[in-house]
Amino acid sequence: MAERIKMKTPVVEIDGDEMTRVLWALVKEKLLSPFVELKTEYYDLALKVRDDSNDEVTVESARAIERLGVGVKCATITSNEARQKEYGLRQLLPSPNGTIRAILDGTVFRKPIQVSRITPSVSSWKKPIVIGRHAYGDLYKSSEMLIPKAGKVELVYTPGDGGGEKRLTVADMKGPGIVQGIHNYDESINNFARACFIYAIEEKLPVWFAAKDTISKIYDGRFKELFGRIYETEFKEKCREAGISYFYTLIDDAVARVVKGEGGFLWACRNYDGDVMSDMIASAAGSIAMMTSVLVSPSGKFEYEAAHGTVQQHYYRWQKGEKTSTNSVALIFAWTGALAKRAELDGLPELLSFAKKLEEATLNTIESGEMTGDLARLAGEGNKKILDSWEFIDAVRSRL
Ligand code: NAP
Ligand code: MG
């Protein structure tokens, strides 16, 4: 056997739960370790381990990404009462992805992996549409009130240093109704814009951003102003060098263009827009199992993962001895994304070329008709053979 490819800096490897944990080990054993002398700093985020460490291990894994720059993460269970019972947990812990994202102050970019066998529901789409979702504030940190009867609702701002307060009437309510207050921070919007341009330059994708500043002149207007300012002052020159553009439009115009266009851009979305549109893009593009996800921090740290969860139901069947047909493509691409990034940072052309070859072998396996059940359901007519997860990974291996 030829000598294995060597690495310089370790990748932060974050292990997880259930079926994705099973596939994680398999991908490493069959597709990575035979070719690469893997160097990783390993963190086990299995639910029980997180619980036993009072979630310290999650915080440590995020700090490791801050320190080393590149991580790859398996899907993890977000605990709830049912999981607490199932695993005998001492406490309910927050979502690990939320914790890691907050520490890195990162933005999540979701990108569909396209194969010719699966045609998007929108026939004009030729290239993937990547969604970057601002993950702080607005609706998701709002204060809301039921108004029981007529009365006045006001916005009141009291400066922390005791200066004069500001008041604004929201509504002179004539009867029962509802009211909501939302906020965001300049710094959060700036960091969102930074992460978007860092990712777009990396992927050579034009950036689209949209809001409703004609109606919301101050709130949405501020988003437009700050995003545009980060572009002008920090990224304009780098975007020009990368051959990409920045485009701002109204959100309704953006939606109309997305559906008529051919894709191939980064759609930077406000929190709510990203919540809604990422599900629209995922569903129209094909399968959630073909969606990758990258967390990018404003200082340029990267964490790669699959967008799907732990595929709980498949795991229970696997535990009973069934060989499930769980799709490992997004997990494979999480690894290739991380290794390619590491290769780029450390100047390792062999590692970069290995990552590209593994991606090609994976896609060619599907194009040739060998695929897992979720894809077979979408792949339309033509020759296809449904493989279980183990057979699929072997098929990729033999091409590799
Ligand atoms: P899920 O794991 O994404 O699975 C939902 C369904 O989507 C599955 O039942 C399966 O459908 C299909 N699916 C997803 N990934 C697939 C794959 N790789 N191959 C084939 N089919 C796939 O979502 P969930 O069941 O809502 O969540 C399960 C657990 O994952 C939860 O505990 C949640 O907290 C966690 N989660 C973690 C992350 C993360 O760490 N990033 C993200 C989301 C959810 P069929 O059953 O029809 O085959
Ligand atoms: Mg959503």
C-alpha cells in the first residue's frame, strides 16, 4: 500500500450521537484512515458525556476550534424530557450547536450537494443556492404581550448611564390585541456580514442580501446600511479580486429572483428569512441528507457538519440488527470540507487533492446508480440499486 498522506495541524473532531455516530466511525475507518494519517483533536459530545461533564466538553470543543481554526462535527442530540428519561440525564442541556455558535459568534451556511440524478423542484436551478442565516435576535429574542383591552403601548429606552429616556408610541390600542418588541446589535449584524463575505470569497460566490427597508426604514434600514458598510470598508477589494459581486435588494424582489434564477450565489438571510428560506431551499433541492453546513466565525474559523440530525429512527433499527440505508453523503462532505480547509491553510496539496477525489468518488457512485434509499426515492427513472450504508461506503471506497 502506498504511503498515507500526512497532516500538519490537527482538525478538531467532534463526535456525536446515534446513527450519525455509527456512520462517523465507518467513514473514518473505510474512507479516511486508509489514505490519510489523520491528525485530530478529539472531543466526544455524546449526550451522556456532555451530561457527565456539565456540558464543559462542548465549551472545550468550541475553544479548540477557536485555537486550531478548523473543526468537523457529527450530529448530536439536543436534550429534552424524553431524552432525559431515555439516557438517565442529570439535567437538560442547551443545544450543542447553539453553544458552539455562540462561542464562535458564527454564521451557519447551508449548501445542497447536487447530483444530476436528482432534479431540483425549481427547474431553472443549475447551481446550488447557499443560505447564510443570521442567527441572533429579531423574532427569536422578542418580548411579546397580549393586550387585554384598550390602552397605550409605548417603546421606552432608558440609557444605562442614566441619561434622558426616549419614548415612542407603538399604538393607541382601541381594543384587545397583541404587541411585540424585537432588537438586534450593530456588532452582531457586522459580524454576520463579515462571516458572509469570508465564506463567499472562499467559495467564489456572489452575495445577495435583502431586507424590507422601504417599510422598516430604521430597523431594516440599519441592516442594509451596516451590511453595505462592511462590504465597502472591509471586503470590496477582496471581492473584486475573487471576482464576486455584492447585491442588495428588497426581500420580496429577492424571492422572485431566486425562483426565476439559476442559483450559484450566497443568499445572506435575516434570522426569520433564513429560517423559512433554508427549509424551502432544502426541500426544493432534494434531500436533507444531501445538505452540508458550515459554521464560519467573523475571524475566519470553520466548523463543518451535515445539516441533518442523528437519524434517530434508523439508529433504533440498527440497534435491533438491521442494516439501514442511511445516507452518509453529507457526513463525508463534512470531512472533506474540513480536510480541504486544513490542506489550504497548511499548504498540503496532496491532502486537498484527496478531499476532492473522495467527493468525486461519492458523487460518481450516485451518478452510476448506486445510492441509499432516500435518494432512490427521488432519483426518478433509470438504473438504480438501493444500497445499505455499509454497501454504499464500500462502493465509494472501490471507486476511490
Ligand atoms: P433527522 O435526524 O435529520 O431525521 C429526520 C428524518 O429525515 C429521518 O427520520 C429520515 O427520514 C430523514 N433523514 C435525515 N438524515 C438522513 C440521512 N442521513 N439518511 C437518510 N435519511 C435521513 O432529524 P430528527 O429526527 O428531527 O432529529 C433526531 C435528533 O437529531 C434529535 O435528537 C435532534 O436533537 C438531533 N438534531 C441534531 C442536529 C445537529 O446536531 N446538527 C440537527 C438536527 C437535529 P426517514 O425516517 O423517512 O428515513
Ligand atoms: Mg426552519
